[in-house]
Amino acid sequence: MRVLVVNAGSSSMKLRLLDARDAVERSADLPGGVGPAEVTDALRGWPGPDAVGHRVVHGGTSFTGPVRVDAAVRARLADLTDLAPLHQPPALAALDAVTALLPDVPAVACLDTAFHATLPPAAATYPVPRGWREHLGVRRYGFHGLSHASCTTRVGELLGGPVHRLVTCHLGAGASLAAVLDGRSVDTTMGFTPLDGLVMATRSGSVDPGLVLWLCGRLPVDEVSAALEHRSGLAAFGGSGDLRVIEAAADRGDADARLALDVHAHRLVAGVAAMAAALGGLDALAFTGGVGENSAAVRGRVARGLGFLGVGIDGPLNAAARGDAEVSAPGARVRTLVVTAREDRQIARETRRVLGG
């Protein structure tokens, strides 16, 4: 089954046409918010797909796995927009645009929250009033599930079999960790929204909820929300959320850039350690995503902070890593890998599974 994968983010749309063996036949990257005309232009001349797989960030409690899209499913996904206001609208707009172009091709929604539907109650439940949990759906959902799932599968392929206790690190503009026990997510750093957890490019990650309440008593709520989403994280230390820019500034002696890297690494090391605690130990650690794959410096800082868990990486291997690679130091108890992000492959596989192809 040839699958057209539509990965619409808040600022971009990635189109990939995968053949039956998951090889990429065609690809196109478009800016976010494009309409049907731009999608039609991008797909002009491509072979016709047998199915379309869409990345949708939030499935709430309604969708804990991929689902074929019909009018009712489309409406329910739209109802979840307030849980992921930056990500749900572009995904639904892309779904509508591609459906208008390919009305007779079945479409499947693949949810970023679905991989974390296996979280045990102790990890998923917030200690807040019962009414919030039961009637408002307040819980830890987790995100980047398609990336964590793909990474988990690939680590097993690279190491020759399933890994018992694995922490996957999706590090990019958005970032999260997952504790994966025998292939199932049992804890993760993002929570009710994708704002939680690690320090990200422009998102704060976890902050004291009392601070948010305090700020909302002094500033407009919309201003607080926009600042936490767009002017926090790495960008709060010098205006740029690009880790490469910050690392270059730190190399020049910029104190704010140095602090940004220290805060980023502190949260990341603490997060991996927490995920390892949820697993009862650690057998393998995998880095994926734009930062995870391309920043040897980040991987090095994390490894130095996690030596007490048995993590150790080989300096030359780490510096030379391109694509899928193991970078473990000789004798290290924990296997450390770099894994190419392949959300497109995960989406294609889930799409075929739903449609029986």
C-alpha cells in the first residue's frame, strides 16, 4: 500500500509518499497554513496514493490509536482543539485540504498522544479535584508519540531485539522523553499539553503552577500564555531558540548563552533520570529529533550527567554520528544510540494497520 503521509505542524507541512517498503518516493516541505491550492501544486505529478496518513497531535481520551477519518471523527478531533491550540488547527486544515484533493482516498488520523495511552494510572493521573479529572479530561496525555514509537521500533532493530528498559529522547524545537518498558510507554515528560516538561526552543517546559497563577493576577492571561509558548525556553536567554546559535554564543563567552545550556542540560539529565526511575533501571538510551540527532554536544552533556546510571558515550563515535548509530563507550552498561526520526514511517505503518493493507 502506497501511503501519502501528511505531517502538519504549527509552522510547516511535510508531505512524504512512501512505497510498500517505506521508502520515500516523493517529498515536499511547505510552510504552515497553506491551503488546498498550494497542496495541489506540491502534489502535482506524484503517483496516486492508496491511503493518506495524517499526523494529529491530540486524540484526548476518545482516540487511543489510529482511526479512519469520517465526519464524526473529524468533528471530535476539532472538539479537542483547545487542548493543543498551536497544533490541532493546522493538522485539521491539512486534513481538509488533502481530502478536498483526494476525496476517494481513505484517510487515517495517527495520534501523537496514542503511544502514551498505556501510561499506568499512577503516571497519568494528576492530584487535582475528581470533577476536573472525570468531567474535564484532566490527565497526563503525553505527546511526540509517533516519534517515540518509531524510535522504539528502530532501537530494537539496531540492537537485534526488543529492549526491556528504554528511554527515548525526542529533542527538537519541541522536546519530550518517554520511559518505554518492553515497548510500552509507562511515563513521559509532557503532560496535559505540549507545554510541559523539558526546556524547549521557545516553550518553558515545567514551571511552578503557582507562578502561572501569580503572573495571571498581574498580566493578561493571553500575554502569559503567549510568553510561555513563544518567548520562553532557550529563547528566554537571548532571543534565539536555535540551539546552534546559543552554542556558538556560549563558545564566544556569552554568559546568558552558557546559562541557557546549563539550564537545558540540568532539566534534560533530571528528566532522563526520572524516566529511568519509572522503569526501575536503564538498558538503553536513544536520541532522536533535530537536536537529538545532530547535537553531539547535547548528547555529551547528558551522558556526563548520567554516568551514575551507567551511561557513557565514546567521544569520536559521538562526534561522527550521522543517521542511525550506536555511540556507547566500550564497557558502558547502558547502550546509547542516535536514531533518525521517521515519524513518516510510523504513520504509514499505522495507516496500513487500520486499513488492513
